[in-house]
Amino acid sequence: MNKFRNNISVPKIFSSNITRLSKPIVASALLLSSNSVFAQCSIDTDIANGFTEIGDVQLTPVTSDADNNDGENDGALLFDGESAVVGQGGAYAFECDAIEGETLDISSHVYNPNASYVALKVVLYNKTDDVELASTANLALTSSTPVKEFTLSYNIQDTDLADELELRYIRVDDGNTARNFAVDNATINGQALLMQAYVPPPMHVCFMESQNQIGFAPIGDVSTSAVTDDADNTDGLGDGAFLFNGQSQVEGQGAAYLFDCPMSAEQNIAVSSYVYNTRSSYVALKVALHNVTDDVELASTASSIITSADPAVNFSFNYTTQATDEGDELEVRYIRTDNGHTARDFSVDNISINSSPLKLVKAPPPPNPACTMAIDYDTDIPLTTATSGQIAQIDNIYQTLSDTYLGTEETIDFAELQLDLDEALTAYDNLNIVIADMEIDDEIVTEIQGENITYGEAGKMLRAFSRHLKLVAPTDTDIAEKASNIVWLTSRKVCTLDITRDYNSYSYREFARNTIHLKDYLSDNIKDRFGFTLSVQSEDFSNFWGEYAARNGYNTDWMFNMGDTLALFGLWKDVTTDDERVQWLKGAKRFVERFLDYSEATNDGIKPDGSAFHHWTAYDGYMYSLRTVINLIHALEDTDFQINADAYLRLRDTVYAQRMKSNDSGIVALSTTGRNPHIKRISTLPTHLKKLAISGGKILGLDSADPILAGYYNRTIGVDADFNYDKVAKFENGFFQFNHGNAGVLRHRSKKGDWLAVMNGFTDNMWGAELYPSENRYGRYQSYGALEIIYSGDDSVGNNGFDVDTWNWNYNPGATTIVLPWDKLHGERSRIDGHQDKRFAGSLAFKNRGNRQGVLEETHGKYGIFAMDFQERELGGGFGIVHGPNTHNTTFTFKKSNFAFSDMIVSLGSDITNDDVVNPTVTTLYQRLATDNSSVIVDKHTYGDLGATSFAESENHWLIDDYQTGFYLAAGSGELKVWKGNQQTPNEDQIWPVDISQNPIDQYTIGYLDHGTAPENNGYEYVTVPNANAFQMDTLAKDKPYVVHEKTSQRHVIEHLARKIWGYAFFEAAEDMAHSNSILKATDTASLVMLKHAKRNKVELSVTDPDLGFISRGSDPVAPRTVSLTLHGNWLLKEEYPRATLVSSNTAETVIEFSIVDGLPVEVKLIAVE
């Protein structure tokens, strides 16, 4: 066997030259009849098949040729000089039978494809004697005479017999690289020569022999699997290929084809292989020949980018082995040249050497791999002597997590458990498990064999077995043996590469979780084998043990799927000492605390404003990972391994923030659901909230549960005696700023009911909609400046009125959109992380309340602003399978702002522009499920009939929708349209084109501002008043409590007259502002500012820059950003503020510089200098 195939590493990349060896052409084979009759002369173009280079020349087939007696654009060969050398060109060696005295008649066309002239001659050359036998005159090709035809004749002499002959095209100019020529056709005695570079004839090499072909092996952390989704690619449709799936992000990974024979010198090796890509993401790779012995790349193709829209790419190249290759091992390597991202995969359909197909098989795994991991892992926490209390805590921790994940007698459904057990026993029997002695590396070992199994299949069986052993029959030795065999077999399959790494561990989760709770039924040997799988899945216990870079983040999927298993792994072996178990639990405590550290930029993890990231943006839909964290904290509570208070408080902010973005039933806004619009709920459940509240109380040293979480639970679920705290929290009024999510939330409680308004945007570094190949296909508009009012209750009619199966994806509340037909709204690519070209979108909280509440201390205010600057990006940044042409419009722009004042929101829009002359642009006010009795009120009149009603843009209007949300609309905001009707839409998972005639139909009401087609710098002004009545709206329309001072492309400025509050959304720097009654004069950058004139000589002010500074998918730390504000008059800071500096002040103006960290607000109080 190949002694090197078990040590495949990522190859070194370096350049090497490819040398072609030409076979001598014997002229004695020429046989011509007299009088130029040449019917007996036949050139074998399989051997004499093209030109070779003379000098530093690149030969390239082209189709730029004229007719030249053989057809226009039928193909020619370009001779492109790469360096200035006189005498360069090309040669065509040939052979046919000939005798002395016979005539060779040669004709050809040459032409000049460039502006510079080129000069050449054509020579019949005796290579053996180094003699020109016949030659044309010099042929000068210029722009005015670009084509020359020539003929050449020669009679074979006796001195030519047995010699090598060539037809040479030799440049006779100065060799300048700007001068090139092309050969369109050439014939010898009427037979056409091939217009291509010479390809050496196939040579038999040992790699062509089946017994020497070992097969494909991974390079790096790559899984290998056989597939049948290949096209023909010269070997048959669906005949079989190999998929290479990268499991971790490492550059240079790929695959290698291994051989069990050595190279010999002077062998020509011609490699050809077809590679394709079925994934959404592109992949880039090259194919290379690699000398494994010397670790040297011998030859390679150029790197090619392959997308799913491309046909299979053929990689072909040649190499002639050198003396230095003699006896060395060879591999054909497929090396990825992209960033190694796990979304990029490739498939190899076929591979041949010297036109001989290689067998498509997977290389066997290394013999006797080290597939066990003892509990002697290199820990970086010192051993200490375990106390009796800690020893007791170890068992309690294990039992707590067992109860959480396997259940208890009080929570289990025993009838269902029996059905699961019966199914598991049948599945077990089908595995045909055999345990027997076998020889591995000349040793006899006892090993398990059985049918192939997946992590998911193993996990399902083990769930039934582990529950049965815990809750039904703890002494059932038959089930215990079967459970052990499943763990053994699955772990063995990992060793033999029949199971490859499950990168995000969603399939691995149930296998690992149910194995770890079989502590009393597995031998240490089986536990060690399982340990190997856990080490592979967790990248050698990354972040658990060893070095840790603060704020680097941790894959939230890994925490969800493996966090509890990692925490318990060091506790379960019989030979492990109590001291080692304590050491492991100290590691588990630190592991959770590390996860709860803030992460940088777009790294996974929690952020300072309570947002939490996955897929490079705030994504609560994936924060079910916090369930595992909470379960671990619950298991560790009240022990020596309890997490510290700082980590807990960061988690509390995140769990609390989830609830501030949702109503008391956990319903969230459509704009926050990512690619799952059908899941409009927060990702942690009341059970997790209760656990965390109780754990938090213990961590904070209280006699009760944490009052903040317990109070919220008591209001939304009911007072729980386990809390030892019966107070009910009031509804959390105010404005919450979430700049790590480009969002802001206004919450309000009144006698009429509770509501929240969720405002959302997106930027060039954080996406606003996630479209997957079969998810959220029409959801591009989710965050186009959304403003969604959420009332109490669920999504049913009368509560919040949303049904994902009948939603009109063009009309998302608050969003400004171009209303597109379904075929154009459908994602143009299979994967779109919807980005735009601007980076200013976010919010500002004012009049801080968080400090008093003790949670979300910097981002909870009484009032607030949301603003967004927008320009649509081509394709939205999409990639993958092409479903249609680009329908994202780069001329589509808008600027919008929302000013939140307790019970009302003032919305401004400007710069609404695009060039779409077919489809209208709208700003949606509402879309809600309706009934036959649903109606809206516009200007005191009721409209409940089916159909649309329009209202003049030239007048002010007010309306109340059928969910009692009021809107005041200022004249000039677009034509108000209200519609009621039945709608049938594509489902979010339906790929267009699709027949939607069988989709469900629901009745809806929709209200929107119609800006018309191809709007140019349009705008709007409207006010949203949830839980409104007609008297309230009529009063508002007659006497607005605010003044709009500016609504331009530079800034939006309003003043709330009664509250004496000014709000500024600066889309760029501003100077020399002079609004009456306002002290703000200038800002040096785009920013959000809110200020209140508390008294004549006192001002409260809050400022932020919502641009967080990082790039899309960035992970590098970002320095604080600065905002410099200039105020009219002479002002002092009332006290010292760590992020505000008084730069200068005089009677004319005051300059204050604010340091903005993580997009958080800086709030100060100012005192006028008398």
C-alpha cells in the first residue's frame, strides 16, 4: 500500500514549469508518387496532432479567422510571444510514407490579429540535419494587409530519409511582444493539419492500472460521499461522482486521489477531470499533480470559480516526470483556493490519466487509527483536592441535566416511550451487528462491525434505550448491551470515515446527548471511543480548554448541540478521579462564562445592547442556543461551579431584550424572523425564563429569584411560588435601542391595552432578510424600514392578523417597496443575505430609564429615534443557483426616520427615488387579516366593502384600521389607498415558477401610500397612533403637537412642541443650522441626536452613531467612533461623563466630542453659562 497516503496535508503552493517531450518524427516514412500525386501520403493526426512552441510563445485557439478557403470563424491558432525574442514561433512535426523524389506541397493562410505589424517566414525544416529544406519569402502582415496565403513545394532527397521533418512558422521581426500572428489553416499534400497545440500521445503508466488506484481521500476536515447528481460529462448521466464537503473553514482543503505505485522518469502524464458544484455558494479550486515524497507541486491548472449555475468544469493539463520524481509517490489534488468557508463544496464526476478513466472509489481509512480519547486531555486549570461537598455536587449536576434531557417519571409519556423502544429494537436488528476478532496491523483485536449508520439514526435509538434504562428498567442488561453496541458502532464508523464530521452538530446532538447519559452502562473503552467523536466535533474542545481570545465569539450552534455534552464529558469514566471531575467542572463553568462574553463585530454571540448574533447578524431565531446555556447554568447553580455575576447579567440582558422585542405572548415582528417568517416567536421559552430567574437569584446572592425576570414571568405566565417573589412587573414602557440589530422598539401600556412598535432596517454589513434555497423566497422587503405594531395575543384574526401562508410579501408595514410581480419578487439567487449599499440604519434612546431598572442600562429610554439611509444593492448581494435576472434596482433610494414619543410615532420619508416605470413604489401602513365585518375609518367615513379606495394626495387625511391603529397622513405623502379583499400568494418556501392556485386564500385589509411609478425625490409625513379612536385622530389632524423643521436628503428634524423635545436624524454632517428655539448648530458626521429643553438654562441630550464600524462578516475589533456636536451659545457639562468631552466653549458656540462605543448612546446634561 501507499506508505504516504495516511499523512495527507494541505499542499504547499508554488509554481513549476511543464516540459513536453516530443517524439522524433521519422521522414523516411514519407512516400509520395510523382507529379505531386499524394494520395498515398496520410498524416496520422492522432500522433502528429498540433504545434509546439519555438521560444517563449503562448499557443491559444481562436475563432477570429476570416474565410481563408476553410470557413469563417472555423478556428485558428494564435501564436502570442510572451517575451521579446527574435526567431520565435511554432513548429508542426508530421510523418507519412514517402520515397526519394516525391513532392511535398504545402499551403497555408496566416494573419495578423493586432494593430502592430508582424513579419514571418514558413520553413520546411530537417531537424536531424539542422537544415532548412525550403522556405517562403518573408511575409509582412500589417493592418492594411493582415492576411497572407502562401504555398511551398519540396522534393524529398535521399538525405532526408530517416530524418525528422517539421513545418516551422518563424518570426523575422524584432520579436516585440506586441507582434503576434495566427495560422488559420495549413495543408500538406491536401491533408489539413490540426490548428491546436501539440498533445503528446498517451503513454502507459502504472497509474492507469486499476490495482494501483487507491481512490479519493480528504485534504483537511472534509467529508467524502458518493452522489449521483452528475451530468453526462463524457461518462454518462448520473453514473456517479464524489461530493467533497468542507466541515470547517480552512483554506487549502480539498481532496486527493491516491495511487499505490511510484513515478518513473520521462513519463508523460495527462490529467483530465470534470468538477461541478450543486451548492448555493460558489467554490474556487485548482487541480494539481503533487509529489508526496518531496512535498512538491509538479504541475497544476489555473484556479477556477464554479457556481451551481455553471456546467461542469473540465480541468486538463500535462506533466512529464523528471529524474527527481523517480520512485516518488504521486497524488492528484483538488485544492480549494477560496476562503475555505463551509458553505462551499465541490463534486468530482470523473478523472482520467492519459485518457484512461480512474475508478471512483473512496480511499480506505488509515489502518488502526487512534480513535479513542482518554480523560488525560491537556487542561489548563490546576488540579485541586475535591471536597466532600464538591463530590456531592458532581452527582447532582449530572442528575439535573439527565432530568432535563431524558425526563423524569412525572414528565415522561410511558406509552410513547414503549413505542419508541419497539422502533429502536427493530432498527437495531437491521444493523446486523457482529463483534469478532480481526487483524489490524498484524495485531488481533476485538472489533465491531455492522451496517452503516448515521448520527441521527444512532441518536434516535439511544434516546429510547437511555430513557428505558433510566425510567423503566435500570437493570435491563440486554438493552444496556445494545446501547453500548450502538455507541461503539457509531464511533467506529467515525474512525473508518463512514460517518464524517457533522459541522454544526445538529445530527450529532441526539447521539452525543443520549450517550453522555449512559454513564453507568458503558465501559471506559467505549467512553474513550465516544470521546474521539466529541473531540472531532468540537475541534479538540475548542473554547473549553486552552487559549481563548476574548470577544472572539463561539459558534452558537455548537453551544446548542454540544454544550451540555462537553460539560459532562469529564465526569463519567470510572477511572477518572474526583479531583479530575472537579477540574472538569471548573472548565465547564469557564466555558459558559466565555460564551457569555461579548463578541466582536459579526462573530456569533451576545452583544452589548442585548442582541445576539448568528449568521453574521442579530438573529433571535437561532438563539435557542441560550436554552442549552440556561440548562447548564441551572445545573451549576448553588454549587462551587456556579457562573459569575457579570456573565449572568450579560445573559439576563439578552433574555430580557428578547422579551422587549416581543409582546407578552412572545410574538415578534416579521422583520426579525430571518429566513423563518412562519416562526414569529422568541426562541427561549417560559420554562427557560423560570430556570434563569431562579438561578439568577442564587448567583446574585438573593433570597428570591431575580426580581427582574421573576416579575416579568409573574405578569406574563402567572405568579410562581418557586420564586419566593410574588410581585408582578409593570409593562415595560419606553424606547429600546438595538443598533446591533439596526432596530428600535417603542413599548406602551395604557388602559386600552399594551402594544409595541418594532422599527427595523439593514445595512451593507448586517443583512435584513435571509433567503435560502427553499425558505423565505419572497421576503426581501422584511426590513426596508419596517414599522410593525404588535398588540397582545397571538397572530390570529383580531389579535395581530398575520398568516404566513397568505401574506402579501410586497406590503410589509412601514416598509417602502417597489410592488413587484411574484416572478420578480422571488429571490433571483438561491441564497440572498439581503444587504444594501448604505451603512446608516439604527436607533437612539433618550431620557434613560435602564439605569433605574438595572437591566439594559444604556439602551432603555423614554423616547427615541429610528432612521435609515437606503440604496438597493444589485441582487441584494445574492449568490448561488440563478432563478432569474437581477430585479434589485440600484436606482432605488430612500431616507426615513421615526420619532417615538410615548404613545405616538412621527414618520418622515424623503429621497424616495427609482427608475421603475412599470411597478409602483409604496410605503405600507398596515396589512392585517380581516373578516367580512372588517372596516376602516378614513376622515370619519367607514369603508368595509371589498376593493380599493383612493384619497387625494393634496389633502391631509386620518384613518383608523380594523385593528384600531390610527394614522395621520400629511398632504404630499403620496396617494392614500385602502384595500380589502381576498388574497392568494406564494408560500414562503415555494420556488418560482409555481402554481399557486391551490394555495390557501384569506381576507385582508391593506393601507398604503402610493408614490407612483419612477418616483423622484418623493417623501411622506405620517403619524402612527396605536389603540386610537376617532376623536383622538380628529383632534390630532386639527392640531399637530409637533413641527417638521426639515425633511431633506441631508437630515430630518422635528420638534415636539408640548414636550420641548427635538429630534435629529443626520444622514450626513451638518453645519450652520439655525432652527428657532434649538441650540444644535452642527455635527461633524452622520448621527442621531435627541435633546430636551428642560428649563431655559438646562438641556438634556443624547447622541449616537448607529454605524458600528465593522464590515460584513467581519470579526476584527472596531475602535470607538466620535461625534462632535456644536451648540449655539455657551454650555457646560453638568458633571463628568466618561464618553463626553467639552472641547471648547464661548459666548458664540460650544463644541462637545462624544465617544461612541458599540453604537450605544451617550446621554448628558448641560447647563448654560449665564
